[in-house]
Amino acid sequence: MKVYLDNAATTPMAPEVLEAMMPYFTSHFGNPSSSHAFGRKTKTAIEAARRTIAQHLHCSPSEIYFTSGGTEADNFALTSSIVDLGCTHIITSKIEHSAVIKTAQLLCEKYNVKLSLVELTPDGSVDMEHLEVLLATHGRSCVSLMHANNEIGNMISLTEVGHLCAKYNAIFHSDTVQTMGHYAIHTDEVPIHFLNASAHKFHGPKGVGFIYINKSLKVNAAMTGGGQERGLRGGTENLYGIVGLAKALDLAATHMEDHAAHVRDVKNYMIAQLETNIPGIRFNGRSKESDALYTVLNATLPEGENADMMLFLLDLDGVACSGGSACSSGAAKGSHVLEGINALQPHCASLRFSFSRYTTRVEIDFALEKIKDHCRAATAASM
């Protein structure tokens, strides 16, 4: 049996999404920038996709720009904030995605702006009082905080952070890659300037995403070329990817409550079984709590000799999970998120399990048996 519990890294594509994309791999192949009928056909499909996304975000289609994914959009938002919008200070946290942390560091070096890391509570939540102190004591700031942490599931209130940023005339960017398609986000109710998404996190294709840019902002091109995306991102559009992105988001948004109920049930079942069968297990951040991202569970197993090999051993068993972000899987050190909340423990394996609407209890039972086997083996070896 093969069990996939790494949906925070990527999700399997929904069959309906592939079906929607197929005509654009075959008969509908025209360049969207061409004026003939072939081009008009594909241009119409792109604009229909843009309208679908805008409808679910409660914004204007003109505020949606297609990208290659979340990383490109993170770079665009932060760079625009410094270069185009007059921000002289970036506020983020030490447990953000590397696309934000590394971009912020490079921008600060290149443009001589200040970088501040907001303090975190012991469970990894943003300290809102410290965030206000940072906003009040510096020049115009760009605040970049992810809606939900991709490893420990801690969430911020977009509304609360947005209003605080508005109070200090700050630019607010949130990476919503983990929450898009899982939570309703209405930009007409949230004071936010930039947010972004990647299709492959909600059962769409890889290599395509979008950035929402509030219509009040005046920013320059992220990529110059033929003037696509209303001049902000040159280059021939990822036609079939865009069609698949819109279909995936439409499916996720239409069935959001049912999908959430299913995933919560699977996750809560796994929590209960882990607590019952693995004495000494500990859950990291707020991932176990009801107010956390419901698709993610981060757990540290009891100390054992095979801790460094746990991911490899589970993979051999047919169970796919992760020790942190897939984007840093080649790193020699442990998760920077767990390190950032002082949750890394020597000789203990920390595992991130992440679920989707396709995950079943049968799969959870299989994974649990393999985890129990390895924990028992580690205990026996230490005696």
C-alpha cells in the first residue's frame, strides 16, 4: 500500500482539473496574444479563468495577475513594496517560507532598508503587541506574514493584521499558498495589498499561481517583455496551467465545507490514534488545535536511535510525509520553523503529516501501524 501524507508540499491533481485542461493541450493551442481566432479562443479562456478567481476572492478581475507560483509572487510583492511603494522597512518572522525570508534579506542588502523579525509566542504565534511596536517605531513598513504556517499550521487573522497595518500606513502582504481553496478569503472585507497562491496546493497543476494586487497600488512590471498581464508580467501565458488553476479553485471553493469536514475528521482521527498508541508524542506549534490550519499536523516522536532515519524508513514502508517544507528538503540542518520555536529535539524525529480531501482513514491506519512499528523497534533497541 502507498500512503501519501505530504499534501502541504503538493496535492494530486483532481481528475476534473485535468479534463478541463486537456483541450488546451490539443485543439485550443493558439497564442493568447495573437489576434486571429485561435488566439482569441485561448485569450477568452484566460480571462474567464481570471474572472472565476476574482469571483471567489470578491475582487475585480483586474486585480488578479498570473504567475509561475507562490515564490514568484512573494518576490514580486516584496520587491514592489520597496522599489515602487516607498517602504523602508520589512517586517516578517523567522518561521516564514524561505521565499519571503531570503527575498527580504536580499532586498535589505540591495536597497539599504531595515529588516525586523516580529517576536513569536512560545507556540509560534505572532506577537501582535510587538508587531505594533515595530510598525510604530519605524518608517513606512512592508509586513509579510503568511496566513498559515506550512509546517506547524499556526494562522494569523488577516483582518486583524490588515487593520493594524492600515493604522500605520503599512503595506500588507500575506502568502496564502496553504489556505487558498481551503478557507474563504474575501478581499473586499480584508484590508490587504498583496496575497498569492499556487495551484498545486489545491489539486491543480504545478508551475502556475497568481498574485492579487490591490487596485489602489501602482507598481511596475515584475518581468518585462510583450506586455502580457496588463504589462506587469511579460511572456506567453501558461495557458493550460491557468485553465487548470481556475478549475481547481472553483472546485475547492464550491465544495469547501464538505472537504474541510472530511479533512478535519481524518486529522482528528490521526491525533487520537497517535496519542493513544505513541506514549510521549508531542505536537508542535498549534497544529493539533482547532484554530490551526486543518490540513497540517506536526508531531515529534519519542526519543529513539532511528530518529534520523524515520522519514527514510517510512518511505520504504510506502508512507510519504515530511520533516518540514519541501522547498528546504535538501538542507543539512533541521526545519528552520521548528528551530524558530525551539521545538527541535535531539534524537527525536519530527514529522509533518498533511492531508487532503482524498486522504482516508484506511491510509491513516496503515501509516500508524508503520510508525508504531518503528517506535517499538527504537524502544527495544535502547533497552
